[in-house]
Amino acid sequence: MKKIFTLFFVFLAALSASAEEITFDFENNNGNWPVGQGANFADGNLTQPLVVDGVSLTGIQGDATQPCRLMKDNNGVTALYVYKLGSIKFNAPEGKALTAIAVTMKSGTFDLTANNGAVADNVWTGNATEVVFNHANNGNRQMLKIVVTIADENDETVKPGAVTYDTEVADIAAFNAIEDGKVAKLTLTNARVNGVKGGSYYVEDATGATVIKGVELTAATALNGYIIGTKSTDNGIDYINDPAVAVEYQLTATDATTFEATATALVGTVMTGAEATTQANYGRLITLENVSISGSGQNKTLKDAEGNTLDIKARDYMGVLPTDYVWPEKASKFTGVIIYYMTGWFLMPISADAIVAAGTQPTEVTFDFTNESLHALGTKITDPAGYIYNEDYVVDNVELQLVSGSAPTRFYTDANRGACMTMYKEYATMTFRAPEGYAIQKITFTAAGNSSIDFDATSGAIDGMIWTGDAEGVRFLNKATPYLANAIVTLAAKGDATVALAPINYVECANIAAFNALEVGTYAKVTLTDAELTGISADGYSTMWIQDASAGCWIQYISLINKYLEANNKVNGFFYVVKRVASGNPQMKEAEDTPNSEFTQTPFGEPAMIEGTLAEVNVAANLNKVVKIKGASFKATGANKGVLTQGDASIDVANGAETANQQLHKVEFAADAEMNNVTIVAILAASSATKNQLLPISMEEVATGISNVNAANVKDVQIYNLQGIRMNSLQKGLNIINGKKIVIK
């Protein structure tokens, strides 16, 4: 018997040793958490869990308007506040269980009900990995300290069960229509978080809007996935109308949420005041245009352009405006979330920028090409830091889009002209767009040094360095090489005579061959199906070769290369480009809509190759495609060039320098190198309208009795002569490269 009691006490000692107390000391703020006070009470809202030594405390807002929060009272005492219908949830660290939770109240009794275990004398006892306390009574409960005891979990530990729900709904409109109290799985499809007020998130999809609580979301994000939660309806506090003319539908989420949130732009649906004030639009993001704003208090009166008072007031309910914000007397646009609160409709702005003051648009806007605030200046014309490919710049709401031509448009400091911007002809464009409601009536260009402009414009007329017209936007096609210091844009209100900027007409091409067949200068949307990016030029940014099953092509000086595309990737999607021919090669040049191209990339191993003799592969149909030739002879005619011969056929091999923008620079060979029985993999490209060349990817000599010879990257290998002396380059005769004997004739 003595032995049994001894084992029992050993067990108790082990159990006691495994227990640990974790303290959430709100009064002394041992977690250094944000605390609200006075008018800034919302600063302490529990928007994310409080965590101490692996134990997490999550505040869950219920149907009440107040979320759980840490708040300091007028006497400076900090406590955790839980309001009616709110909840707090505790989770143990992995492998641990909650065994006791002792609450020190500021006043009164801890009377929240637990979903497991038992509560007595302000202490919960149980054995669970998670426990949720719900506040179903009136008023709030204020807690100064909570001490959580944890121990190792065991077979008796209660764990959350599988999540169940009453119904599954495909969109927000369907969710809003179900009965209150039902638990629903709501599918989110491009649902947008329009704004945040406390722990309430105003979420809208294509069918309607609702308020989501109990899960942390971020404004200006798109949600795709699902949320499981309880449906409820809040009629608000209504002292006049009975019943209320509008209600707020709500979803209080459980932990069973699976969705992806991605950043998105917040664009309101333009409505009149009468259109906005309907139940169907409750909680949606709307835009009112041309409204006046008045009132000295926090509720602002809105009137339409004719001076009629709207049944909508404006108020910064979401707290997004700066404390020193001055409301404009008139707004050309006012974007916010429309709600019904207490006795009427209110529009809650989503940001200060969402209220666009009317009449503040300057009539003259200057694009200063000499100022680094617009774009970095290269130190010289060849400095890539100053290169532009396809970029947008906005000054005082006027947009300028620059698209490069046969060479990048460049911002740099010229030795003779000073700081400037220069453009190159062949498809270089400069497009100005006026703000909404305005027209461009004049653009005055100022030259840097001795320069002039030679532009074709989509409308209006050019006299010297000045364009005049009346257009929402104007596109200039460059025909020379101007050096510009600035462009001054003169604006006026849009009128009946104002012309729209004509969009570019893009011809649809199903593949590269269809693009290659277009006339030079044609703008195209080219569909790519398993198109291979087979190489990029030695400079790393200006030229790329692409091929699909139909044909090959160049891509040159294009935003895609400098931002997105990578060699040895397979592309599916489409590009917006313009057709150009360079040295007999069809070429994709960037176009105004190039940034709107859509595609995916996946790496590939070896590219598709056209194999055959030199005479067989050297045909127009194979231009800019990868070819493979075996059994040819090669003789270098310089460090970066040579001639490949097979029978009566021969072709130039252009290896390129390290800075070449139309060469690969994949293979190195001695200036007097000769090789027989060569296998070469290369891109077949035109060197002129009548002559082709090979841009080698790899070149290998196969000689009888001698191991394969790879001439690539000689600078990375060790070369010795028969005397064991290391050499910097291949020599005629017998060479030993990485232990292999190689003969160079």
C-alpha cells in the first residue's frame, strides 16, 4: 500500500510541475497594447488577438455597436471592456490545455457564460484547448486582470468540434435574405471591403452589401473564398420612423473562415441622392457628384448641383479624416459608404481623397523634365537610370504617358543642353489626358538647347512649339529627336466642342505568325500559347527572342522585358504591341496599352528546336526561332564573330559583346579558333533585309577519339598546354581543358 501512495504523490508532483500561469494585466498593460481614452476610445479596439506567452485572447464583437476594447477611464484606470453580445475567446498554445482562468473585475461579478467548463466566483475551471465567454446581459463588463493556467493537454481535453452551418449561400444578397440566427457559409467572389468602423467591416459584392464582424479585415481589399457566421439584422436606433426605413444586415464570423485578400481600388457607383437612399444600396460604396457641403457640426448637409437639399448627411463615422481636415464647400466627387443611422441616411467618407474639392484644379500644369521629382536623370544619354519604357506621370491631376520608340525615351543631363528629356522616332508617343470635366486647350513645349518638335497629333494643330485644340486628351506621335525641358498644359472646363481622345485600335492576332504578317506600324493584341522566351540580349534589358509553334519574333525596348519577362520561361496570355521591322526581323514594340497585357510564365528546360542541315534551317520561316545544326565547320573571324560552313552553305555567327543589345553573348571562342564536326544551337536572325546570321546559344565540337568540346564560357574553365602551363585562351594545337584533350586547328 505504501508503494501505491508513493506513486500517486509522484503523479501529482508531475502534474503540478507541468502547470503554468499566464497573466494578462490590463491595469498595468503588461503587453504594451494600444489603449483608448476619451474621444479616442476606439484606439483600444481589439482588432487582433492579444498574446502572452503563447496564450491568445481574441475579442469578438457581437450584434452590439461596440467591439471589445482596452480603455482607460477618467481616473486613469485601464481595463478590458466587453459589451453586451460580445465575446472573448482564449486559446492555449499547441500541446497545452486551459485548466483555469481567474478574472479580477474592476467592479461586479464575472458573469459571462462559457461554452465549456464551469464559472464560479470569477474563476473558470475546465480542461480545453479553447474556451469562449459570451456576454448576454446588459451593460459592459470591465476586467483589470486575467490569470490563465495551462497544463499539458491529455485525453480528457476538450477541443473545438467540426464547424457546422445551417445553409450555404452564393453571394451577399442571398445571405441578407436568410433568417436571423441562421449560421451560413457565405461564398465571397471579388467581395470588396469598402470601409471599417470599429470592428464592423462594410463589405460589398456584385449583388449587395453587408457588415461582417468577428474577423479581421483590411479596407481596400478584395475577398475571395468563404466566411461562416451567424446572420443578424440591426434596425439601429430610430426615434421617428416606425419601423426604420432601412436595416443593416450583419454576419458575425466564426473561426471557420477561408479567403484570400488582395489589394483593390475602391471605386464608388455613381448615383443621385434619390437613387442611393434605398434598402438595396445600404452599406454600398457610392459616389455623389457635384454636391455642396455645409454645416458647422459633425453632421454635414449635402445639396445637389441645383441647390436641392439631399436626404443624405455626411459624417466621418469611420474616422478617416485628419483632425485638422477642412470640409470643402463644394465637391466634384464624394465617395463613401451609405448607411441609415438613427434618424436618417448618412454618407461615410472612405478617405480624405474620396472628397474631391471642386474648383481647385489649376488651369496651367507644368511637366518639368529637368526635375528629378518627375523621374531620375541619367548622368549621360547612355545611363539606364534615366531610361523610360512605358510610364505614367500625374501632375495636378493631368496624366502624361510616355511610350518609347526605337530606343528608350530618356531623362538625362546632356553635356550641351543640360537636363532634358529626349524621345526617339518610330512609335515613340507622348499622351496627355485632362482630369474629368476638363479639356486641354494648349500645350507649350520648351526646348532644351537648340531643338524643335516634329509631332503628329490626334487632334488640334501644331504651330512651332505650341499645340492648340480642345480635347479630353491628345496623343503625339514623335517623328524626330526632340530635347525638351518642359511641357505646359493649359486647361479649361470641358464643353460641347471638346473631342475625346481616340483609343488605339488593336488588331487581334492568334499567334506570332499572324503578328509577323501584319503591316509595319499596325497595333496588335497578340495571343501567346506556350510561347518560349528563348534568350535575352547581353545587356540584359533591351531585346528578347520569343517563339511559339507558328513563328519567332523579337521583342525590343519594351516595358515587359524590364519589369516582368524572364528568359527560359514559357508564356501564356496576350501582349499589346506595335509591329516594327528591324534589319529584316519582325519585331514587337511596346504600345500604349502594353501595361495592360495579361500573361503567366512557367520555366521550361530546353526550347523547341528546328533540327536540320544549315541549308534546311536557314529559311525565312525559321527567323528568330531556335535551330540546331550538326556536322558543320566553324572558323572565327574575330573575338565575337565567325562563319559556320556546311557543304556549299555558309552563315555568319554573331556572338556579341557583353553590352550588345541584339546579341546573346552566350559563347566565347578565340579570335582564330577553328572547329570541325560542330553541333550548334542558335537563334536564326536576320542581320539585314537580305542576309541571316546565327546567334549561338551553345557550340560544341565532336572529334574522333576526343571528348566533346564545349566552347561556351571559356573564361570559366582552366586551360593548360602540354607543358602544364596555364593559358588565358585556346591556342592552336593540343589544349587541355578541365582535364580533357582538345585540338584547335
